[in-house]
Amino acid sequence: MKLSTISPVFNFNPVHFSILNNTGQIVKFLLQLKKYFYMNSPEPFSLKKFKLQETRSEMSEDREPLVEVPPNPELGLMVVAPAYNEYQRGSIFRFLESYATQTADSKKFEIICLVNNSVEAAEQQKPGYADNQKFIAIAEYLSNQRSDIPESLNAYRRDVIEKVKQKGVVFHVVDATSGMEINIGKIRRTITDEAIERARQTNMGLDLPILQMDTDTIGGPRFVEKVIHLFETQPDIDSAFLNIDFFIPEGTPELFQSSFAFQYQFSYSFCERLMMNAQNVSSGGPQIVARARAYEKVGGVPQVKSGEDTLLSANLSAKTTYYLPDIWVHSEDRARSESFLGAKRAQYLGKFTEAKNHYRNQERFLLKCLYQELLQLREQKITDENREQGVQQIITVLESYGMNVDREDLQKKALKTDNFNGLLQTYLREKHFPHHVSKSPEHIQEIVEVFKQKLSSEEYVVFQEEIEKGCLVSKRDLEHKRSYCTTAIELAWQNKAISQHITPEDIALDTQFVEFIEVNPWFLKYINDLISQHSSKEACIQEMRNTFPDYIENFDQTLFRKPMAMLHGVTRFVRRVRNSPKQFPTAMAFFQKVSS
């Protein structure tokens, strides 16, 4: 039987493959068949409509696969991502562009995206449903189910679509927009289980890494190449937790003003978990990548309505061999009511008119370390037998952080206090910490001072190098943002003599900037207001510097950008210590002391 005579509508079923696995000739034939269909698929992009009614684990083994096109046997990575309401604000285009510009061969990775709606949203055709249908139209074009790109696309979005086609990105879209239960754990579980079954059809089998992503999260040009290289060169690694930062592509002026301040809070929480939780990572977020067999080992993605990523990372770090590479993903910082950040951001967003008021207070880092290191003592009541020993333990720990201790005052307070927790809190509040919280610039400086006290001199050199790297990356980004802002003002000022109202075309630097203005209409009004209110372009730039310092001010004068960059450096160092504790014995000993 010749391969050329086989019907192209034949559905290769991985279950059939496993049943026939003990017959060598049949296995060899099916592998050739799989490769034939992959190589002869007319387009790498596929779209399948599917009403999701139950999770993959609850389905029968002979059910239809969600993706009918067989995978490339040479795959080195699968990416899975749910999508909802990502078209209008441009998230899906940034997501597609990030994969269309990868240095990795497009045949080495594929993406499975499940587009979903709630049953109610589908029945009532709510805005989210309508937005999803626009994404589905793009999928139809890319999969040759329609011949034209939707007319509503601007130049940037059209360019992205053409880049995707030219690169040959393998992108499978599962259309579940007819309605389903909105349970993010089940959604991720479904597409992850699909990826696991597809992994069985590749040369790597269950060793193939599967990356959990969101469609509002992107990676740099070498992102995929780095992930593939990591798992190919380190076969003992089961899972990895990538690093994450945030960027803001669209939103209100207040959101842009507060973005770096708010990012600091979440980025610090990731860093703190790595340093103060010796048991597992619990990183959460769209940064988890694990081999297919590792997902099976931990029972798959937890089927919970929220927090599935945190639970998954905790399970993987507790039950598999993991690594913390210096590979970054960049997630959108958004403040929609239905988003992860929405509820917390709504507590203060829009209350302030000046950027300087967007500080987020953090618990004092030194205070947190002291409480953690003295945790067992703090749980004890003070007795005549343990009083002196407990006081001495407090003194020893405080002095190890470079603090001056008033022994006499501490001893007097110990005679009047029932327990060591109360003693420690009272003493620290009166002598060292009248305020238990600090703003991000002071907070990051305190972290640096603590590390200076607790690390060896050799380790502290590496620590400083990582902070310098974080600052260098942020400075480059700042230069790019500043160039956009100042050039927009200069172009607007030039066109002021021609027209009283500046249009997007007047300040268009490139198609990406036109896209930015389209999803941020307030920016054009802001530019028009500036040039109408000021007598020089220099005055316009100065006001913009005052309003958005983290995007145009000199790096050392930025309110929140520099603390955020320094925190990225701290996180890099902490990850290095967790990866190679023997190379950083003093640092690792410190982490263990402050671990809960």
C-alpha cells in the first residue's frame, strides 16, 4: 500500500497506535503515516469547533481529538493557552507576533489555543462573545477557511497575520465559543491533556515539554529556543518555572502611572516565595513548563475555578525535579474587573491624580526576616527557665543583621511580657521599626542592606552583578519608551502650525505606535491638550515627564522603575541560589533560616 494513495482525511488515532504497539511493522508504518500527513498538511494553522462539556480526563478514550492535524515528530515544545476577549485590545496579536518572530524553527514548536465563552455569554452574545468571534475569523483566515483578512484590521495587525503565515507558525485553535463552564482549571486541564496525547506521537514522547501560557503573555525572540535548549540539554529536569515581569500595552492614564508600583508588589511576592519557602516554588502565573510525563506524575492540572497555576507549580516542585532558568516571559498588567489584578487594583486605581501617590506599601523586609528566623522562639511563653536564653537568642539574631541592641532594655521588657512574640514586637517597634511597612524605594534598599549583611563577600559580588543586569535591561526599555514619547511631542508640535487638532497619522512613528494609539485613545487627547496649553515643546515634554516619570524621566529619578529593576536583579540571584545551593552556601543557609 503506497502512502500516496491514502486519503488525506484519515484520522490518526493515538489510542489505535498504543493497541498495535507490539507489532513492529505496524508501528513503523504508522510512524511513516504520521510523518506523511504532517508533511502534507496544507497549512500549519488549524481550527476546530468544539463544545466543551466535560474535561479530558472524564472523556472516553475513543473520543475525537481536539486537534486533528498530527504533530511534527520533531517537536521540541508544545504551548497551551486559553483565550477569552483578547481581540479588541490587541492581546492576541501581540501573542501571535511573539511566536512569529522566534529564532527557533517553526517546526520545532506548536501552539494549542482554546477560545471559550460561558454558556450565558454565548446565548446572550455578550461583548466577550463578539470579541471571540473576531478572533475566530482570524483563525478561519489563517486556516484557509476564509479568503480575506477582516477589513477592520489596522496595518500593524495585518502585518502580524502575514508574519504568522510567512513564519509557518503551527497554531491550532479549538473553538469552544458556543458555551462552556468557565472553570480555568478544567480549561487548562483539557488543552494540557490534549497536548500530552499529542506528545506521545512525537519522537520525544512523554519527555516533550509543555508550556502553560496565557494569550496576554509573550516572550522575547529567543524565548522558545531557550526553553527547547534547556530541556534537550538537561534530561534530568522534569519541570521549570520561568521568570515573569509585566508590561502595559493599554489602559487608562492612571494605570500607566501606577503600573510599575503595582508590578513591584506582585514581583516581590514571587521573589519572596522563592526565598522564604524551602518546600516548593508555588510560583503561579503563565510561566510553568513541564515534560508531559511530569504532568501525569502530579495528576495533571488541578481542576479548580481559580489558582490552578499556583497549585500546579506547588505539585510539580514538590514531586518532580525542577529548575529556575533565567528565561523571562512578559505578561500584560491589566485592571479589568474580570481580571486577576482587577479586584486589587480597583481598591486604589483612579483615586490619585499624581503619579507620586501610587506607592504600594510593603511589609518591612528586615522585619519579615527577623520574625521568620525567630519563629520557633516567638511561639513560646516566657518562663524563669527560658527567659535569659530567649533574650540572648534575640540579641544574637538582631546583631547578625547589623542592628545595635539595648540588652538592658530588652531584659527589662522580658520581665513584664508573657511571651517572646510580644517581647520582640514591642522592642522592635519602640527601638527600630515605628512603622512596619515601607514604600518600594525604601523596601528594595532594605533588601540590599540585608543581603549585604547575610551573604559572603564573594556571593555579594554576584548579587550586585545581577542587580546591575536588571537595571541595564530596564534602562534600555526606558530609552525606547522615552524616544517614542519625545518624538510624538516633536511631531505634534511640527504639525501644530498646520492643524489645530493632531491626528494619529501626524505622530505615527510606525504601525506599532498607531496600534498603541488605537487601543489608548486617551493618549491622542493628552497630546492635543499638551500642545494647546504650552508655549513650547520643551514645556510639553517636561509636563509629560512629571505625569509619567517611569516612561520618560532619567533612570535614577524614576519613581518605581528603578526599584522594580533592582528587584528583578534580586530575583535573578535568588533563583541562582536555589538552582545551585552548593555554590552559594551562605546565601542558602540564610534562606533556610527565614523559610516558613
